[in-house]
Amino acid sequence: MILNINQLRAFYYVARTGSISKAAQELMVTPPAITMQVKQLEETVGIRLLVRQGNAMVRTRAGEEVYQKAEKIFQEIRETESLLEDMSRSKRGELRIACPEMPGIRVPRLIAEFKKSYPGINIIVEQGVDADIVRSVEDRRNELVVLWHRPNTVRLKVRAIGKEKLVLIASASSSLVPGDEISVRDLSEIPLVLKGEGSASRAVVIEYLRKFKVNPQVASESSNVAVIKEIVRQDNAVAFLKREAVEAEINEGSIKVVHILEGSPIVEVGIGYRNRRELSPAAWAFLRLVEKYADFPAKK
């Protein structure tokens, strides 16, 4: 037997209101249409579900059992309709965002602002190296990706958030950089630890050094920020990182920021996505927020 949902709905409203005319009014159809739907349902199951007592339609014993089941079914339908309506208005749902290991100053602020307006949306943040997180959006595992450099792909659109500076760090008691400032050209003679392959900040640093015709002494490479900081702390090399990544070490006095006379490398920050038509309402709402707060100042 295939259940006809319209017949069940007609029965449910008559059973609930006790009236064919009231059921017809709520469903915005004619009373004869309701009568026909209920009759067809009873003929299908071969059981009387409703009987008339005076001016009211009352449930039979079988009708009561069917009514209890129908009540649960239509409650689920109402909740599903409410869920879909909320999702269409960006009130509820899920938003998956891919981020680098250190997402920067702006992104946590954007997420915090977004949650104020859309507390019902669950934000899931997946972190990884830049090449992997870009691929996660290309493969549709995530909807949005935080980018620290424009990716080498035509499959993603990018909306700019702003720019942030990479700082040169050294051991606080460094013999490699005894003072607090150097020329960028000095980096041709100082061991440097780079982020691993696939890192956007690595590409920015290499491009920055190439601009000044500096051939760096690459001592080691790592995609792990903690490993890079430990190499620097032991005075085996210097490195470029976002300041937020070393704030604790600066405060405790184990790492220092070295001022570069020619200026520091600048990273462009943006939000990448595949296609406007594929974005969920939640992702669209986040992008609108990006446009509103794109002028968030970077932390100095």
C-alpha cells in the first residue's frame, strides 16, 4: 500500500477539528474535496476512521490510532518546514570554512561578528597547509577558504579582506642577529627556516626576497609553526611568521621581532569560494559580512 499524503492530511485535519468545514477552511479547499479524500483513504484501508455523531466527526478506535501516528508525521513536517525556512534565511545550518594553521587577526573577528547575527549556524573550521585547504574547496569539502595569497587556480573566486605583515623573528639572545634591525640584504648571509611546500606565506617570502635580489640560506623547511619557533628559539635560524604566532614567545622574552629597514613582506588576506550559485545562504551571509568588515585593521 502506498500512502497518499493528501488523503492522510484531510483525515488528520477533520479528526483534529471534528469538522469537515473547518478542515476545509484550514486547508483552503472545498468541503466536498475533504469528504472525497477521507472516503478514498477509508476505502484504501478498508476501515472506517471517522463517524458522524450529531454535528461532529469523531474518530473510531482505528481512527484514533491513525490520528496519533499522523500527529507525529505532520509535526515532523512542520518542524522540517521551519528548518528549511530558517536555513533559507541564514538562521540555521552549517558553514564549513578552511583556514591556514594560523588564520590571522581578521578571521576570528569575522567569525565572532557572524555568530552575533547568526547564532544558529554551526561554523566548522578545518585547518591545514594552504595547498590542501584550497583543494578542500575545489573538491567541495568546504565552502569557503581563508587565503593568505591569491591561489594559482582559476576555479576559485576571491574576496579581499585586507593585508597583514609577516615579521622576521630571531632568538632573543641571537648571535645571528645581535641587534634589533637589519637590512633585507643581510638575509643572504643568515640561515633562514621557511614554511613547507604548499604554504602561501612561503611563496610571499620567496617573492619578497627575490624582489631585493636576495638568495637566502635556507637552513630548513617545516609546515609546523611550533617546529619553526623552536628552531628560531635555539638560534639555528631566523624565520618569517605572522606576529600573532609568536606573541607568547615575545612576551616571555624567548623570541624577538627584528625590524627590516626596507619593510616587511605583506600578505594579502582573502576569502575564496568556488561559484556564487553553489554557495549556501550561510556562506553568502558570511561573504556579505566580509564586505562590511573588510577594513578591519591588522594588529600592530
